[in-house]
Amino acid sequence: MTEQANDTQPRIFKTGSTTITEDESTSGLTAEQVRDVLKYQFPEVANATINTRTTEDGQEIIEFLPKPGRKG
């Protein structure tokens, strides 16, 4: 029987309509470090604003909000 080191819920990362649940590869990283990892698959997060909130049940949600840019 294995016990989890802590009983906190994994963080949820959101970018657009994509939701990513924290796993071993992201558990020790800050939101900025996760952004660096995700920017290769999701280029829009490279310059995104990071919005962090906690739900009533203690779930931490980290959203990457792309900054509006101009085309052309």
C-alpha cells in the first residue's frame, strides 16, 4: 500500500479549451516553469498572462490567458 506524500489535489492548467492535470513531470514546477514546458506544444502560452485561482474545494486552477496581438 502506497501513501501519497500530501493530500492536496493536483493543479489544473488551462489554455483555451485545453485542460491539463498536473502529473509527476509538472508537480515541482512553478506556473512560469510550466509555461516554458507548454509553450512548445501551445505557442500561445509563451507570452500569456498567468491567472491563478483556488476553487471552494481547494482545487488550484492556473489559466494561461493569451495576450491579444495584432496580425500583419
